[in-house]
Amino acid sequence: MKNELNLEQIYQDYYTKVFSYIHHRLQNYHEAEDLTEEVFGKVMRKLDTFDAYKASLSTWIFNITRNTLIDYYRGHHDTYELIDNYEYLEEVKEESVLDLDTLKKALMHLTKEERDIIILRYYEEYSLKEIAEKMHLSYGVTKLRHNSALQALKTQLSDLL
């Protein structure tokens, strides 16, 4: 598949979209430029791993973009930028029975760590092993905290509904 993909064309087709996505979240032009270049560096290095049978090119690129932003937040911010994700949760989970405002309220009653685990697991679709690595925890601790976070979220949702 790599032979069919032209990196220059990918860059031209996706640069503005990736930059806008990142800039919207960071609200910093220079940081957004830097992260966008980092994303395309990863795209270039990982292009041979792209599998069109697993995901579209745009999905693959935006997964790289989201993961790059998460890494940035982990390294540069004390708190995860939770609020910015709600408009995208709405797009992705349009048919959800649960009202997003209720979910947001329930999540805000969790600890920062619990919110991070829930968001990384269910919104960003990370495995528990990947979450453990990102949060610098053991797999066993992550699994326990994931279960605890789910129970806390369930309790909050039942209180709000």
C-alpha cells in the first residue's frame, strides 16, 4: 500500500485539517505548528504500517494526531483538557442514549485520574496496557483503577439520572 501513497499529497491534503484540529485545542499558533509537524513526522515514519483494511487514511492520521496531543498534554499540562473533547464526543457518539451533558457532569465528579482513565479507554480507545504506559502505572494498578473509575462513574450517573 505504501507505494500507492504519496507523502507529499498526504501532507497537502491533511496539513490544514490536522493543524486546525490541534490549534483549536491548544489556542497557540506556534505550538500547533510544532505539533502538526510532529504528526507528519510520525505519519512519514509509520506510513508502511498503514493498513487500509483496518481504517481509512484520514482515521489513521487523526488517531496519530489525537495520540500526539495526549502526549503533549501529559508533558505540558497538569490537567487533561477534558472540556474540548465534548464536541467531538458528540460527533462520534451521536446515537448515544446517554445525554452528553449528564455524562459531562458525572465525569466532573470523578477524580482527575478516574476521568483520564475513562477518557483514554472509551473515547480515545486505548487498551489498559497502553493507558498504564501513558500514565506510568503498572498494568495491575491500571486495571484496578479502571474498575474503580467505572464504578464511580456508574454511581455518579445513577445519582444524576
